Amino acid sequence: MSYEAGSKECRHLIEAKESLLSTLDALSNINSTDLIQNQIKKIYNELEQMHDNRKKIESATSYL
């Protein structure tokens, strides 16, 4: 897992995103998985947005 300072929640989000990337890599070698890959990409993007929001919250509270 790549290292990033932050909360436990951020670390879990990073782990989830990395798992999805691994899944996408595996699916890329299987025929007729385009729909599934697109769904996983949407989920990845949702997790990315959640992670960005969490980083903003933590950044704002660390300056207080």
C-alpha cells in the first residue's frame, strides 16, 4: 500500500481504491467485462471524491 499521512478512514479509502485498481487489471484480461469495468471505475471515482473530501476536512482541522 502506498503511504499517505492521514486518518484511518483515509488509509481505508486508499486500500479500497487500490483493490479496485487490482480488480480492473485482472478484468482487463477477461473478455466481455466492459460493463463491469465501467461500474468499478464509477465506484473508484466515488471513493476518490470521498477521499478528497476527507483530506479537505483533515487539512482544515489541522490548521485550527
